[in-house]
Amino acid sequence: MRVKICGITNITDALEAIEAGADALGFVFYEKSPRYITPIEAKRIIEQLPPFVQTVGLFVNLFAPQVDFIANLSGIDIAQIHFEADESFYKSLRTKCLKVVRAQRKEDILKYSDEYRIVDAFVEQYGGEGKRLNIEWFKDLDCSKIILAGGLTASNIKELKGLNFYSLDVSSGVELQKGVKSKEKMTEFVNSINELSK
């Protein structure tokens, strides 16, 4: 199972996340977030990363040309669209993207079921609050295109055993404080995921 560690704000956390086993790093381009990073700061980090690590930018309430501009400036691979965007937005967006489902009820997790998508718990502040989804919602469901986010920690990973999520997306669950990651927590998180497959 793949791992994305989101809310990267500095090169030390980025490299330690990769060392811990992260497949993808997330950068928050939402100015109201305590994990906000400027596109230029993200670019400086991305330029120092080893090969084969994907980079993802989180966007909230922007127009498609703005997303494309920031994506090009920062050098991210994928745009994470963390808001409700209409069809015209996606038609005009040139950057490869992931849609985010901010689920409030079980029915919500079926949205975009034919696409790879992030499923996160609904919070007013657009994520990073550590709110968990009801894991029971995913039982008997094909989760192979779902990237699960929201309130994940090393201690609750075992509850996901038997569910075939494509990837897990963690931010606050591996932090010392908002915007600062813990090497130990990141390592423990990835090790917990590896235990699932045994």
C-alpha cells in the first residue's frame, strides 16, 4: 500500500519522510492552513528530492489557470483539488489532478468511484484536523482506487486490515506540531502499514 505524507514545509521533513518510506509528498498551497508553503519554497524542496518520489500540491478554491500556474512554478506532479469544482474547471485544467471527496456520509465515498480519488473526512477548515472517517463504510467495498485520508495514525492502521486501499494519506498523525513532522512517527506509520500486508 502506498503512502503520501502531506503538509511538508521543509527539506528535512521531506527527506525524512522519504527515508521512512513515503511514496509521495504533499505541499499545501492554501494560505489559511498552518502547513501553507509558497510555490517557490516548495520548488526549492522538490529540486532536492531523489528520483521516483511523486509530489502533490493541495489547492482550495482557485481557478484552473491559477492551479496550473502554481503547479508549473513549484514543479509538482499532481494537483489535489480539495474543493467542489465543476466540469468546466476540470476541462480547462492542464495539470494532472486528484479529486478529493470530503465525506459526510457513507454514500459520499462512492463519488467518482471510477477514478482514483482521495476520500477525507469533511471538516469546515479543509483538512488537516485529524478527523477520522467511519471505517465501517468501506467494508465490502472495492477500495482499490481510494486514497484514504483523515485521522490516520500508526496506532489505528490495524483497523484497515483486509481493506484494499490504493494508498493512505497522512498529515497531522505524523507531526510534532502543525507543519513540523516527526521522523519517528513517520517511520512508525509506514512500518504499521507494512505489517498489514504480512
